[in-house]
Amino acid sequence: MNTFIINLNNNIYFLFAVSLSSLLGFMLSIYVTYKSHNISKILKRMETIQAYNESKTQFAERFKGYKDSILKDNLNTRQILHSILEDIFKFEIQYRILLSKTDFIKLFFIKFYLKKKFKKVNFDKVCNYLDFLIGRCYKKEENR
């Protein structure tokens, strides 16, 4: 038995097969790690989609409330701007996975506008931005 093992260590074909199988095993482990990471991302996205579809009307109702406060009650205060900004940040953080690049760009400009000096803020423009956010909240997300 001992001579058999010693002869295997000198056999070129056996050493090649062992080296090839170890290399194949290493590549297979990298592939499995990559695929499991992708599966984890897909599961996280599916959970976020389900949470979004269940609670999307809550954000829409809040944005509608802000819009009604501005238009009907003529509530043009810093407090309402900061509340809108806070809800936009919450929306963006909770559903970051679901937002497209155009959504990110639009949200960036909305946040940038709401951070302007209070005297320069046009509340009609804020209402237009709120309309976009309300419309975005009614978009139904589906699994891909």
C-alpha cells in the first residue's frame, strides 16, 4: 500500500488530474458563492416589493395631505417643507432597491429644491413635486 502511494506521487497523469480537480473545485466554490449572493439580493428585493405594495398608499396619503395643506389651508411654513423632506428621505431609504435612475434624479432635484432658502420656495412648484411623488406611490411594483 505504501509503495502504491509513493508511485502515485510520481505519476504525472495522477498529479495532473488532482491539480485539475482542485482547480475545478475552487472555481465551483466561487460560482456557488456568487449565485448565493444573487439569490440573497433577489429575495431582499422581493421582500421590499411586498412591503412597498402593502404600504405604498400610506406615503401617497401623506403626500396628498401635504398638498391639501398647502393648497386648501394655505399652510406655507418651514415646518411643512421639513416634514415633506423627511418623508421623501424615508421613502427613498425604505425603497431604494425599487427606484429607477430617473426616480433617483427626480428625488434629488426635489430634495435640492426643498432645501433652498425658505423665501425662494415656490409652493406651486412644491405641489407639482408632490404630484410626482403621489403618482410614483401608486405605481405597482412586480417581481422580475
